[in-house]
Amino acid sequence: MKKIKIQRLKDKRALIDEKLEPLFIREEELENEEIIAICRSNKITIADLMEKLRKERSDGKMQSEEKMQREMLEEKIKENGDEN
């Protein structure tokens, strides 16, 4: 009995997902159009935008790596201080 209910719910969910799929696709298209409109109004090419995004991601990664290294160093200093 429980398995049948679970299967019915799964079937309903699949049907809902199927019906919503075109809406999700349209939402993504609208977001893309909005990005393009903003780029055009600011005279930025998509290539410029992608390069900036790559740079920010790279800088963020570098900053997080530096932060981890700093934290590890501070932890070692603290450990050495505790030993003395």
C-alpha cells in the first residue's frame, strides 16, 4: 500500500516536472535576454563579461587559497605558542 502511494506521488511529480519544463526554459531565456540587454546598454560585449567573470573567479580562488594558508600559519603559530 505504501509503495503504491509513493509510486503515485513520484508519477505526479514527474508529470508536474514535465509540465513545468517549458516554463523553466522560458525563464532561462528571459534571464539571458536581460543579461544581453544590460550588456548592450553598458556597451559591454559578452566576451568582456565572460573574461571579467573568469578573472573574478580566479581572484576569488586565489584569495580563498591565501586565506587558508594564513589560517594554517596562524594555527601553527598558536600551537607553537602553546608549546612554549
